Amino acid sequence: MKKFLSVLLLAVSVCMLAAGCSIEVEEENTPDKYSFYYLNTAETTLEREAYEPKEESADFMVRELMQSIGNRKVPEDGIALLPEEVILNSYDFQDDVLVIDFSAQYHEMSRAREVLTRAGIVKTFLQVPDIHRVRFTVEGQELTDSRNNKIGDMTEESFLELSGKDTDYRYDTFTLYFADKSGKKLVKEERNIYYRRTLPKERVVLEQLAKGPMEEGHYAVIPEKSVILSATIADRICYINMNRAFQEEALDVSESIQIYSVVNSLLDSCEADKVQLSVEGSMDGNLRSSMPLYTFYEKNDQLVVHEKEES
């Protein structure tokens, strides 16, 4: 036996040294990793945990994930994607599209919660083999956005909110808008920011606005105690939910300046066309006296002081 092992080792050594001879080592296959999404307890962002299906087929994975979503199975420190009153009616495969139908109670979710719920469900099912798009219906009717437009098929690109545990950093230049001395006009300020890659740009923008300007002749527009509770972009609309200080501790600037400093700063830095604001999850009433929260605000260049005027 010892003689046999010696001969075998010698053969292996000769083979490794000889030209054209190689020994193939079969590498251990690492199984694909999947994630199951849910909400954090504050309902402000998506969290995820590892999901390992017993069978990696579309039929099995969709059925199992549907059951998990319907049964609202989430970690103790999380909240299910669907509220208790919302029911998963059915699902159907249409080529590479997964169509999911919900009960009428789906429409009763707040806009901020609905966008996060939609993002979590879409991200969950886009991991399934052969599913490239997801479409939502409510009682058989296609889901629409706040402007009553059909949302249609959704992909990863439909949601720009970042999630995950990546700790890498990135460096970007942001254009922020502050008030001029009169408090009735906006002035631009370019700012280079080094921030976590997992932090959405819209959150970075609002945190920088709350810190105030860094250039002489520029004045703060939102209270320093303003805190962004959630920020989500969907359907090219940026939904921002602020704390009560944003509304109740207004600075000595006009109401339109406070609104459009936020709107212009966000739309210059994020992939969105409009901004909708809410305070503590509510869109009722006005920011202060005349600017309604429920409105979709677009960029306003007429309030901006250009460089020559500023000089």
C-alpha cells in the first residue's frame, strides 16, 4: 500500500512538471443567494434577510414567496410588506411578467408605505428565474399612480432607493439651493460630498440643506432640526416625508422659498421630475399658509438668482 502511494505521488509530481499535463481541481459550487424584503419598524426603508429556496424553479419560488408575504412572516424587528387588511388575491405568469392581484384595501395604504411595499415585493420576485418584470393589479384593474396613470410593468430601475449592507463610500457634487439676503430668492451652492454608497442621494441632499449654507451671502432655508423620515423615488416622483420640525420651526424665509429650495435641490441631484412632501406621513393642509403638501412640485427656475445678479 505504501509503495502504491509513493508511486502515485511520484506520478502526480511528474505530471505537474511536464508540459501539457494538468490536474483539474473541481471547485466547490457556492449556492446562489436570494433575499426576502420587509419594512423596518419605522416604515421608512426596506430591510432584507437571506432566503434559500429548497427548489430553484420559478413555480416553487413564487409559490413559497407568495405564502411568506401573505402570511406576513418577518423578523421580530421588522414589519410585513403588506398591512393586515390587504389580501393577495392571485398571481399569474404572462411570459416573463409576473402579474399580482391585490384586494381593494391596497388603495388604503399611505403613499409612502405603498411605494416601499411595492418596491419590496418587486425586488423580491425579480430574483426568481425567468421573471424580468412585475405588474400590480387591484381587483383586476391595473395599479395607477397619484396622477391616475397606469404604472405598468416594473423592473429594478423602477425604484432608485438603495438597500443592503454595503459600506463603500462615493464622492459626488450636489447643487443646493439656499435663500438670498431678502429671503425671497434662491441662490445656488455647489457642494462636494463624500457619503455612504447605500445612502440615497435624496437623503444626502436634505441633510445638507438642514446643515445650512457654507458661502457668504447665502442663508438657511429649512430648520436645522429637520429630519428626513423617508425618501423614495418611484415613477419619477420623489416622495419625501419630513418630521414636524420642518413645518413648525420655519425660518425667516418665504414659504415658496422653503418649498422650492427642497424641490430644486432634489430635482437637480436625483432622477425624478416632481417632488411630493409630507409631514409625519400626512399630506393634509399646507406647509404653512398657502403651499399645499399634496401637490406635485416641479423645478422653479424663476426664483433662482443667476450668477450675474448675485454678483
